[in-house]
Amino acid sequence: MKAFGKILGLVLLGLLLIIVALGFALTHLFDPNDYKDEIRQIARDKAHIELTLNGDIGWSLFPWLGLELHDASVATLIKPTEPFADLQMLGLSVRVLPLLRREVQMSDVRVEGLNLRLNRDKDGHGNWEDVGKVPAPANADTTSTAPAASEPAPEASVAAEKPPQPIRLDIDSLTVNNARVEYSDEKTGKSFSAESIQLSTGAVHDSVNIPLKLTAFLSANQPALRVRTELNGEVRIARALQRYQLEDMRFSGEVTGDPLQGKTMTFSAQGQLVLDKAANVAEWTGIKIAANQLRALGELKVNDLDKTPQVSGGISIAQFDLAKFVDSIGQKLPAMAEGSLSKVELVSRLAATPTSLALDNFNLKVDDSTFSGRIAVEDFAKQSLRAVLKADTFNVDRYLPPKSAEANSATQVRQAEVASTEADAMAGAGSTPLPPAPTKDAWSNERLLPVERLSKLDVDADLTFGQLTLQKLPIHNAALKATGQGGLLTLANLRGDLYEGNFETTGTLDVRQPVPALNLQTKINRVPAEKILESQGKNPPVKGLVTLNSSLTGSGNSQKALIETLNGNASFVINNGVLLNANLEQQLCKGIATLNRKTLGSEPRGKDTPFQELRGNLTFRNGVASNPDLKVRIPGMTVNGDGDIDLRVLGMDYRVGIIVEGDTSAMPDPACQVGDKFVGIEWPLRCRGPLELGAKACRVDNDRMSQVAAKRAGDRISEKIDEKWGDKVDPKLKDALKELFKR
């Protein structure tokens, strides 16, 4: 037995020596470089590719089946002279015996200088689409390749074949150095590339964490963009479970290029990535994202990967300065107040598909405002925006662009003209000539609406505000409901409480036609008129609670165009008001003194004129409002007016009559004592000038005053006739004489 064992040992040793000798002979006596032509032909016949081997082939047989390729390139058989891939060196080795057990045990795999060139021509055909295809012969009959109709189809195997066992991977490491991938599209002129690709891994085993590091420089030409990237983490591959993980993922880099206007954006992303193909689910948990000043946390999950992917998750963006962030990436926000968008933070749940995005449980803080609710884009292609939001407070003015230099200059010129006219009016207390009628345009000709954007907008918004500041007006309990689709925007409701009153507005804006058309209905209930004017930077000529109903239309895309096409009607009432710095009593005094042929002895006083009610109706025609029935109720007198308000130049021209209703109390100046003889007479005034002057632009109407004087003289003669003749003369004769003197 001992002898048999000894003999067996010698035999095994002999076989091992023979195998080693054969391996030595194969690797030293057989040179694969002598068979390059045969290898290229095999590549053509089996893989249908054109393989070019410019460098040497190195190899080993046992115990490692080793291979090294140097200076090799690959092309398609369609274009064999245009390689789409080449490399400087590929080195790998595989243990021979494990291959018999369907196990792949490899040592280090190294790839040096790989270049992959992908190109899509002007017809949209990519060079990679020809890989593995055999070119058709020049004169081949295309119909000959079709199978004969009578040829029986191969019978399906009755017995189901046992699925092959997956090959077990076992690689010591994988290293890729200085690789490059580039893509170009001749039709669009766009190109993308990944350069200086460096990839290194630890030992690659199934269901074991594999350390991974990948770096690359990415670039594009339209627009010019360059990105430095680095990816670190641990990959875990469970092929049997079809589960793939990237744990402790850290992705970072820098972005530069034309869109950033010379600025640089640094970014990073962290988290755990899982792809479960069996369940068609992907997850990214523990998300941490940073981009310059921006910091965000979150989680994302994608279901139905085999159908229409459904994304769900949450996101939280820490407070950051949005204005500085936008500037740091080379972009510009529209002009707005200094310090705006300096404090922005967001918390929300999200749901998305390839065509939509919804933010639920939305909570956004912008400066001093907080918004909550839901906002969604139901269709990216149609820009279908849906929003249901509630805000505590929001100052719209803070985020609106300031007036242009042209508009500011026009405003300053008008203010100077009004101030000069007002100073003259106050100095003379109505004794100076009538102010000239304004002639200069009061409105901007700048483009007002982004028509192209509005015409494509699909929006349905329902917004509420605890307090909304708009045009410096503090609106409480504001609510806005608006829709827009196909170029027709509808303001279903805009309402709120304004000071002691309230307002409500509805309307439409039609941008489906070349010239935008506006239709607006407004109701204002007991809102202080002076507050509205003061908020617009104007000195109010009147105080009081205004109630207004209006229905107006206009067309155009500037303030000037809208005002010049303004048509419609309105009615207004101002209660318990005051005509500021306008002394109608003084104007009445001047008229009475004229008839009394006396001179006012006291200096005119610039005091206000309180009134009980001011009302009227307006009819708008191309920017000019006609007001034929202005009435002002003042204790002891009534004021009637008939005139026009030219909104194009913010001017007015009124004929006004003051009627003393019977209050014969002493006037401040003896020259204008009323008495019974002046009761019921309509004293004429003319009011002309800038609208801002209000009653300060009123003067005694001398033309109509002569008619009053003539009438008053006729009345005196009639009194004398009655006094002298009494009943001595025929009444018909007396009436004829009275009528004669009144003419």
C-alpha cells in the first residue's frame, strides 16, 4: 500500500510537471502576434466588428489565462476606416480552473487610454448603431434574404430548458486611467465629452461592498460648459436579487462656463442609492445637497420603473440668501428693493412623473412672508400651473421693478408743473388767472405685459393673504382667484379690506390677438380717497369715503395705450369729505362782492371746504371721462358741475355753479354779505388745470358772471317798477317791462 501511494504521488507530480511544461511551451513557443490576421478575421466573422491591432499581444496560460492588448482600435464593418473606439492598453488575467465551475476569478483589470467616439450624422444616424451589423453586398438582392414562405418555422422546444446559473464574479480590482468619451451631433452642432476619466475599485465580489472612486471632466459646447466631478462610495451588487446599491455616496465638483458668466458653482450630493429591479423601485435616502450657499436635505423614491416612473419624497432647503446665490452662479434677478430674497427657506413633500411635478404640504418662507398650501405643474409641455396658497403677509411692491429713468423724469416734470400751478393758486386764493390745461402725456409708453409668455400660460391660482401690500395699499384679508389658458386670462375675483372699506375686482385680459384687450369691473365701498392718492405719492385734493362702481375696457401693451383706449362708465359717491386747501366760500364771496360793487377788505384765507356728499357719473371715451352731473352738498349751499376729466394728461375742465340755499349768516367780509336777495342764485365758477389741484383750480367765471349781474340788475328794476307803480298800471304792461330789463 505504501508503494502504491508512492507511485501515485510520483504520477501526479509527473502530470503537474507535464502541465507546467505544456504551459511554458505554449506561452514561449506560441506567439499570438503571428495570428493577428486570423484574430481580426474572427472578430469580423463572429463579432461583426473591424479590430485593428497595432501593438503587441502579450499572454499567459496557466494558472492565469492572461491577456494584454496594446494600441488597438475598433470600427464597424460599415465604416471600417473610421474607428469609434481605441485604447492604449488592456490588461487582464483569469484563473483557468475556476472557469470550469462557471466562476470568473480575475486579477487586476487595467484599461489605459480608452477613447470612445460617438457621432450622430445629419440624418440622425449614430455610428454605434452599426456595431455588429454586416454590410449588404453591393449588388445583393434584398428579397433573397427573406425566408421562403414554405420554409417551416423551427419547432419550439417542448421541454423548458433549465436557466443557466449566473457566472460568479471575482475580480481583485478594476482600474481605468485617462479614458475619454465624446459625443457629437452634426445636425444640431452640439457636442459633449468626458475627459480624464479615472476609475478605481477594490475587490469586486457579489453581495459585498466594493470601494469605488471615479473622477472626470465633463464639457459641452452649446452653451460652453465645463464640469469637474468626483464620485466616491461603496457599490454592492446582488445579481441574484437584482439589487444594486451605492452606499455612502459622495458626489462633488465645480461648474464653470458661459451660463455662469465667469462665476464658479461648487456642488456636492450625498446619500444612499438603491436600485431594486425585481421590485422596479429606486430610492435615494439621506440626501444632502449643497450648491454654493444652498443647502438641502431630503429623500426620494421612484416606483414603477418598468412603466411610467412615479416619484415621491420630501425636500427641505435651509434658509439662504437667494439673491446672493443667483449672483454667485452668474445670473441676475429682476430689479427689486435692496435686501429682497435674502431669507428664503422651503419644506415640502413632492410627487412627480416625467411630465409633472407637485409640491404638497408646501411651506415657503420668503423674507418676512410665509406661504403654505400646494403648487403643481401638471404638464411641463403646456406649462400647466396650479396653485392653492395661503400667506400671512406679502409686500408685492418689494419685488416689483422700480420706475424707469424715462418714467421718473416724466413724473418729476409733471410734479414740478403741478407744484408751480398749486403755489400760484394758493398765493392768489383763486384771484389769479385759470391754470393752463395740461398738455403733456402722464403715462409711460414702456412695454407693460410679457405677451408671449402669457399667451402660453395655463394657470389656475387660488391665493389668500392675511395682508397684501400692493401699490403701497395695505389690503387685509385679500383673496385672488385667477385662471388662464390659451391666451385668455380671467380674474375671477380680487377682493380685500382696504382701510375702513373694501373692494372687489373682476375682469379678463385677452392676449390671443395682436393687441392685448383688458376688461375690468371694480367695486369700491367706503374707502378713504385721500389714502389711495397718498399711497401713489400724490397730494390729495379731497378727503372722504369713496364708493365707486365701474366697468371699463382698454387695449394696448403700455400705460399710455391703455389710457388712450379707455372706454366704459362709472358712478361715484364721496361722503363726509373735505375739499383740501380750497375755499369755495371765498370764491362765492368774490362773486357777491363784484355784484355789490365792493372790494374785499380781508385777506383771502386758504382753508378747507367740508362737504356732506360729492357724487356723479362718468362716461369714458378714449381716455376722456365726461361728468355732466357732478353735485356737491355743502351746508347752506349746493354745487353743480359739468365737465370733463382728460386722463391722458390728468387734466380737468369744469363749469361749476354754487347755489346759496338760504343760509344768510354773516360772511367773513362785509363786501360779500349774502342776504335774502342772493338766495337761489347760481354763482358760476370755472375749474381747469391739473387734476391733482382739485377745487384749488377753480376761479370765478367772469363770462358767466356778467350774465348773473345782468339778471340781478333786471331783478332790481323789476323791484323798482313794483315799488313805483304798484297797482296803478296794467299788470301785463308791468310784466312786459320787467321782461325787457331782464334781457
